[in-house]
Amino acid sequence: MSVQQKGNSRNLNIVITSDTHGFHRFVSIPQCDILIHCGDFTNNGNEKTVRNFGKWLNKQKATHKIVVLGNNEREMKAHLPESEKWLIDECENIHLLTNTSVVIENIVFYGSLFNFRKPAHLDVNENQVLVCVSHEPPYGIMDTMVVDHWTFNWKTFNGGSYKINSFVKSFHPKLVVFGHCHNCYGIRTIENTIYANASFVTEFGIPYKSPLQLTFDGTNFFYK
């Protein structure tokens, strides 16, 4: 699936959020060119909650909307591909990436279901840049989780995926966006790759954090 457009003569504004867990109406999304949601937009992925999210997403002032499924969209995932219509019926200009890619301007977005699946091959030419959209982080990068905060078991572990590390090593994306690990919100640059954890809720499920915003100048991504 691709949306081929002429090379951009202006900067593109990209907004990223994740892990809204049904609290999407509390998220303030600025007008942008590309809005990315990295999954867990519901708590179970049933048709009613997915359509509710889709209606909200349709109202957001973004030219393109990219979505992947998180571990909480289990019911939607179980009924793919039929369940894709739960979102597509409610929202225009949406790209639901289920181990698939889409090209917008000169950016190739590869998006995977939870658990992450690394493709055998990706078509990315020398004039394009690659973005990885997943629910979980790469292993060891902004992926700290606690065993059970509700019982105050604060022992930590890494909740990321080695498959994403392998993806980065093989395909060299300039940007990797994700959520899943609610405590690790923020942006880091490691070598030549930007990593962005856009989790909206806290570890206790409280809606709190702002969407992340980046700018793409046709070659590189920038953040404040």
C-alpha cells in the first residue's frame, strides 16, 4: 500500500502518540501532516471501542493517520482482516499497518502488529527514508517496565523486542516510534536513529503526557 506524492518542498509536521487506552478524548492533537498512533488505543479491541476511537481519529486535523495495533487490541487482531473495517469505516485518510508499509512523500513507514514481525525485505530507495512503527520498543531502549505496580512489586524488567533491534540493524531506519512501556516516555538519539516512546498514560493508567512532535525536512527528522 503506498501513497506516492512529489518530493516535499516544505517541512512535514509529524505527531506521535500511543497507549491512550480509551482516554483518546483527553489527548490534544495539534494540526499536522502525519499523525501516528502506536497502539493500545483501547483496553480490549472490541468493535465498539475501536469504532469509538476511529470516530475521534477522524476529527483530528491530520492529512495522514497511521495506526498499528497494540497488545490490548487482541479482539481486533483475532478478527483480522475483517476487523480492519472497524477503523476504516470511521476514519478517512487512515493507514492501518498490519505487517505492511505505506509511502507518504519520500518516507516509507513500516508498521507491525504486536508482537513485532520483521519483514524479509523492504523496498526503500536511495531517495527515501524509513520509519519503523511498532507498539513495543526495541529491547533495551526505553523499555523499562515493572512487574506489578498494583501490588507494589517494583522489580523492573525490559519489555522490548529483540526483533526490532534486528530490524534496525538490517534496515537502518532514521526513526523508530513506539509505546507500550509507560514509564519511558520521551525521545533519544542513538547513533543515527531517533527513538520515540509516545506513551500517553502513566504506569497507573492516568492520562497525562503530551504527544511527541517532530519535523521532517525531506532528509532528516528533528525534535525540540
